[in-house]
Amino acid sequence: MNAIPVIAIHGGAGTIVRAALKSDAEARYHAALAEILRAVERLLADGGSALDAVTEAVRLLENCPLFNAGHGAVFTSAGTHELDASIMDGATLEAGAVSCVTRLKNPVLAARRVLDVSEHVMFTAAGAEAFAAAQGLEFVEPSYFHTDARYEQWQKARGASGTMLDHDAATLAAGEDDPLDPAKKFGTVGAVALDAHGHLAAATSTGGMTNKQIGRVGDAPMIGAGCYANDATCAVSTTGTGEMFMRMLAAYDVAAQMEYRGLPLEVAARDVVMNKLPRIDGRGGLIAVDAKGNVTLPFNTEGMYRGFARVGEQPFTAIYRT
């Protein structure tokens, strides 16, 4: 008998803003996460594939201004937006990714089309947008990605540093709209899923890091670093200091430890997040699910927006350590 289908999502990790603990910000984040989980749980309950589930989950996360992906993406050092996304099918090991796109409403849909119809795995910048246009995907004006909260965050980052904001920079004053400190929040979104057929999939999307240099690409669109899925082991989506996750091949490392060391999902994921990444100052977390339906959501920061829902059950959501 196959495991019960399950969807897990994340919306970034980072440092708790103590002043925001009593605000209504937490309620907004919990409500947004739960709404997305319920929508995708229904898709899986109706027999939808894991690949469709993670596509839809990340599309909804991209459309939500609370998260740093799509509408609500952070600003680059030039005051623009550059977005990245990736997706992988655990049944076939096919994958698709786009990076440095500026006018695609939903980068994850472009990544999905790369997986579905292209012989390639990744397109970037103008080439990615040309591919997406040929596929008939929706484009928006750059102003679509703007939110006042992200603009204010960018202004603070520019005031603190004339260059790309360092994840280890001094904490900036944070607003009441975000329980995690925007100066130390790693704002990738992602999803992993197991469907009724026993197949796994993962997807990841991001607007990058506030005040980042033009052309910087982190782990989110990198297969094996920010996204990985293999029916034989697990599906993983990460969020954190992207350069460190790239150097560690963090997403693939979880699957590799399961395959080569015979470790269970929970042990493999915690080893990557709690032991291996900190050795190179890697901060953040990941979400993962295996073919048996086990879910793990480890992180080494003070908080991570996260949640999961099994078909027929109420969604679980959390921000801080429990």
C-alpha cells in the first residue's frame, strides 16, 4: 500500500525579531501557509501528481507578497528584481530551471516548462525569458514585483552597506510586518511532495537576497544545491545562505547519505543542516519527504516559515522552534 500523499512547503528562514512576536504578523504567515497547503492537499487528494503539487504550491507562494519570490521579491543593488526557480521530478530525474528573470510572473512555471519540453535543464536572463515567451507564459511589468515592505528593506540595506548585503552584517531595524528579521532572513520558497503513485518532486523559487549584485545566482535554481528529487531516496528544497548550500550540494547530500550510508531521512537531513553546513557558516534549513511519506523540516536558524499537510489531515504550520 502506498503512503498517504503529502505536501510540505517553506517560505524562508532567519533570525527572530522579538519585537514582532506580539504583532499580528505571525497570524498572517500561518494563514498564508495553511491556505496554500489546503489547496495543494486537495490537488493530491484528487489524484494529482507530486510534480503538479510542487508546481502549484510554489506558484501560490510566488503570488503571495509575504514571501521573497515573485510578487514581493527583494530588490537588487540596482533597484531591480531578478528571480530564480527550479523543479525536479523524482520519477524521471528530469529537471528544469531559470535564473535572473525580470518580467516572468511565475518563474516556477517557466522552470516547469523547461522540464516538460526542453532538452536543456537551465536557461538564464534574456534566454530564459525568450524561452518562456515562446511557451506563452505570462509576463508582467517590473513594478508588479514591488511591495512597499521590500522597498523599505532595500533602503535600509543600502544605508547600511553600499554593496551587496552580507548575511553576517549587523542586524538592521526590522518592521512589524515580518516575524523574521529582514536583514537576516533567507527568503527562498519551496515545496516537496509525495503523490498517491509513490512519486516524489521538489521545487524552489526566490527573489535572491536584498541589495544583491546584478547577475548573482544562489542555490535556488541549482539542481542538487537548492532542489533535488529522486523516487529512490527523497525530495528536498532548501533555504539559506545560498553560496554555502551550493558549495555543500546540500539538497543532493541528503539523498546521497540515504543512498550510500543507508540513513533514514530525518538523520540524513539533520546531519546536513546541523553538522555539515555550519562548518562553512551555512545558515538556513530545508524541507524533505521520502517515498514512505516521512517529512522533516530541520533548520539551524532561529526560525523558518514551514508547514506540511497529508491528504485527509489538517495542515501543520510553524515559524519558530517548537
